[in-house]
Amino acid sequence: MLEKLKKELQKNSSKEKAEIYSKFFKTQKGEYGEGDIFIGLTVPKQREIAKKYSNLSLSKIQQLLKSKIHEYRLTALLIICEKYKKAKEEEKANIFNFYLKNTKKINNWDLVDISAPNIVGNFLLDKKKSVLYNLANSSNLWEKRIAIVSTLYFIQKKEFEDALAISEILLKDKHSLIHKAVGWMLREIGKRNEPILEDFLKFHYKIIPRTTLRYAIERFEESKRKEYLGGTF
């Protein structure tokens, strides 16, 4: 089944898209996606294919995740998400643990964003969140992004405490992909409770990266955005 899946992915590939994606996802030397190989599949097509192979075993999925081909890893994660949705609680725990064992292979922002809330966030909603704080304090860029993006699931349930705490941990991070992810989560909080977001911004204003601030206040009225950007709020 795994070889059949790979053949289907290759059949739907595009050299032109592969070139575009390679540039967009920063695959050159020294960039965050260095060494990533693209074959050029759209996400909708990968979702379509993933649904057909949702019965693929975790051992086979592990093989996909080991690949240097980006779309193989993304499709593997989409399959995991499909399996998780259908799974009973015990199997969800197995999938969650499998995911955590493979964080080093979930190594680009789209791979994180498409999977972390649906698996890590979903599983931890009613459980201890210590694993997220461990990930947030990791030296690995992608584990830090998993930590913050996983909280999107909590935010959607109007539970903001952990998202705010992890945002605070990551405010001093130097990477733009973390700045953007934190700003995104803060904006999502603001969509549901603007006063909570404003309290956080005012308390941490002096250390919030500019990119994070811009993302966080994106939905504010223009006059209020200008006040925050100018430090006159």
C-alpha cells in the first residue's frame, strides 16, 4: 500500500510547482527549510489522497516521515490526522505519542500548522499540558512552533491560559517563524476576547517582537493599531 501511495503522489507531481514551493519554503543552504525536496503537489490533492490511505499503519507512516520529500511527510501527517479523527481514546494516545516521537521530522511550518492543533492540542485539551512547556523550551525551532500552534485548539474552545503562558515563554525567541506563530495565536485570542489580548500586549509591550505585535493587532480598528505601533495606547 505504501508503494502505491508513493506512486500516486508522484503521478500528481509538478516540476513547475516544485520549483515554486522550494523557493517559498526556503530550502536553500542556511535557510530554515534547507535540504527539503519538493515534487510539487497542492495541499487539496494531498488531502484527497490521504483520505484514501487513512488505514495505512503507523510503521508505514513512519517510513513516509523519514523521507526528504516534503509532500511525503505532509501526506503522512494528513493521514495521521485522519486516523486520529476516527480513533478511540486508547488509539488517540498511541497516535499522540507517535507524533511526539517524530517532532524532528515535522520540520517545516506547514507540517506543524496542519497537524499540531488537530493532534497535540486536541489530545491535551483535558489533560496536563507539561509536554507543551517542554517543547516551548526546546532548542528546536519546530518543537517550539508545535508548542504554540497546538494551543490553537484550546483557543478555539475559549481556553487561553496556556496559549498566553507559552506565548510569554517565546516572546524572546529570535526566529521570525516563532514571532509569526505567537502573533497568530494572540490574534486568535483577541478574536474571542479582545480585553485579554490587550492586557497581555500592554504588560509585555516592551519585549514583544514587532512582527508578533503586527500579527496580534491585525484585527484591531485602524486607530487602535496605530496607537499600539506607535506606543501611544
